Amino acid sequence: KPGRVSDHLCYFPDVMPTLAALAGVTCPSDTDGLSFAPSILGDDARGAKQAAHEYLYWEHNKDRAVRAGNWKAIQVGGPEKPWELYDLAADPSEEKNVATDHADV
């Protein structure tokens, strides 16, 4: 519906399964993506609830990052560098590294 806002977290690999779902075709099963068609059309229109990623992981050059819920961990510069951790709910600008305070995460 117009003006509707979604807080569903998605990333680029979700585009192909979404387009496949909207086109009514089968998406290859070897993708990491999840269709976000229910977020676009509404759960009832697609007959399914919106699936969510347990976590997202990506790499670029020597940098790595993983996100699970409101937590985001990043490692900049290669595997010998320390991990940084951010609570995106409290710190969306990623200004306060809380890795030492939350080693369990």
C-alpha cells in the first residue's frame, strides 16, 4: 500500500529470488537470497510470511563484516586485524566499538 514502511533487512542476493517470486517462476536453489515479495505485496497477497536472514555476511578486498539482528561486526584490513562490534539499535552511525564489552556476541 502507498506510504507503507518496512524494516525488513535485505541485500543484493535477495533480488533474484524476489523477481522470480513476482514472476511466478522457480528460483535456483543454490542462492543465499530470500524473496522479499511478501514485504512488497503483504504477507496475505503471497500466502507466506516474510522470511528473514539469520545473519548477513560479506567480504570486500581484505574487509569482512557480519550482521545478526542489531549487531554488526567488522574486520578491516585482513584476518590479523581485530574485530569491531557495533549495536546498530543504539549506535546506527557505528561510532562506538563495543567489542570488548560484548565478547560473548
